[in-house]
Amino acid sequence: MKIEWVDGFEIKTVSENGEIVISANREGMLSLANHLTALADGMPGDHIHYDENNALEEGSTEFIIERI
């Protein structure tokens, strides 16, 4: 599975009161859309792990999106 990022992306996530809020600039939204498309075309069990070490802004809540 090929994961593509749009240059200049910014994505931040926070967990508040049992909810996860994902905030992103235009490039971040386009990157997430690309990732969801790749996962939709992938195999069950394919997943993308997002955390502040590889994609999210500092202080973000990490999360995983998985294809079932």
C-alpha cells in the first residue's frame, strides 16, 4: 500500500470527553483523503498508524485507521 502525503500537510488530533477531534489544513485533508482511498483499495487488516513521530503535530493523540 502506497501512502502519499501532500507537501505542507499539518494534522493535529486531540481526545476530548471521549471524542477524537482531527484538525488539518487543506494539504492535511488531501493527505488523509489519499490515505483513506489507499485503505479502501487495500486488503482487510491494512492500517495506518498516525502519531507525532511520523505525521501529527506535537501533542497530538495518536490513532490508527484500519481496513476491515
